[in-house]
Amino acid sequence: MNTEVRVQGPEAEKIRSMFGEIAGGYDLANTVMSAGVHHVWRKALVKWSGARTGQKVLDCATGTGDLALEFKDAVGREGEVVGTDFCAEMLSHAPAKASKKGVDVTFAQADVTQLPYGDAQFDIASISFGIRNVQDPVKGLSELARVVRPGGVVMVLEFGQPSVPGFKEAYEFYSSRVLPKIGGWITGRKNAYEYLQNSSAKFPCKEDFTKMMMATGRFAKCEYKPVTFGIAYMYKGVVK
């Protein structure tokens, strides 16, 4: 039986519009603000997923395709990777990245809360830095699990709140005072990065997030690992 967990996310159309406005500068802003460490986090998530040659992966809220491409490296030519996003402007940048790398990745516009795929179609489903922007995150997690075969995994990478004394205070200052200015300077949309920072400071992490995953009733077990002192967390749910 499902444990009732209600988490109300932001309005979907507002999020779609916001990401559409910052799509052109999104990659540059992320690289500058994180000094490129977000790529390291994605590599760690793929490694922890256990992705291997020939598997089939769905990456939701793929944005400009970075995590989808990391998974493609892991599953090889024999494997299949599909990247979806509900924001067409973000997704429009992904095919060129795949072409530049000389790999075959399918990209399609889709909402993680209403995935157009049948049950148990994939070995792995993932979402990075997107679940907190979903209007109904529990429904999104349930959909991710629905399309994965029993014994497969759902992988989530999301910002959290560091708890290490000293580092916690320094990061809070940087993320609240500096990051929005950098994001605004690059994209011209400071308000978007103020929202993104505020949402990451409030979104459930660690045990609270795994409770959300288990509330779907679709996982046999869920676990998490912090990255970079808890700036972000990786989550793995094994599908029933």
C-alpha cells in the first residue's frame, strides 16, 4: 500500500516558459556557476546506475542532453538512449550535441508525469536537476518507475542542502548571493536563477526524498549518496 506523500511543485507552464527563456545560455551558465563539476556528478550517477553495454535508457527532463549522452557512452552502440523534455527550446540544443559526438540518441518532447511509453520498456530511467521543477514530483517518480522493467533502476540527481559546518554557510552565501547574478548576467534572466536557487534550498533531500520515491509504491528499495559535501544528492530506486 502506498504511503501518502504530497509535494506540490511549481506550475508546469511557468516552468516551461522559464526554461524556454534561458535555454540559449543554460549550458554556459551551468558550467561557469559550477566550475564544470555538474559533469562530474552526472558521470558518477551513470556509474552508480550500473549501466552497461546494450541496455535501454530513458532520460527525462534531459534539457540539452548532457545526461543522455553520458548514458550513451555507457550503453554503447548496441544500447539505446531516449532523452525527453517538456520544454522544446531546451531540447532543441540536444541533437547537435549528439551529432557532434557522433552518437545516435533519440530526443522527443514529453512530460515526465505523462510519459508516452509502455510499462517496463527500459532498463534504466533517469532525471537530473529536474524533479524539483515537476508540478507533481511523486507522480513523475511513479511514471519513471512504471516504464522500467522489474529489477531495473530509476536514477535521480538533484540539489540538496549541505550540512557540513562552515561549508554549509559558505555555500548558502554563494548560492543565494552570487549564483543568481552570474546566471542573470549570462542569460539575462536573473529571476529564473533566483527561483532555481530558492527551489533547491527548500526541496526535500536525503531520507525525505527517498520517502517520496517509496510513496509511489513502485520501488523495492531506495538509497542515496551525497556529492560534493551535499550540494547535490544521487538517488537510486530499484523497481519492483
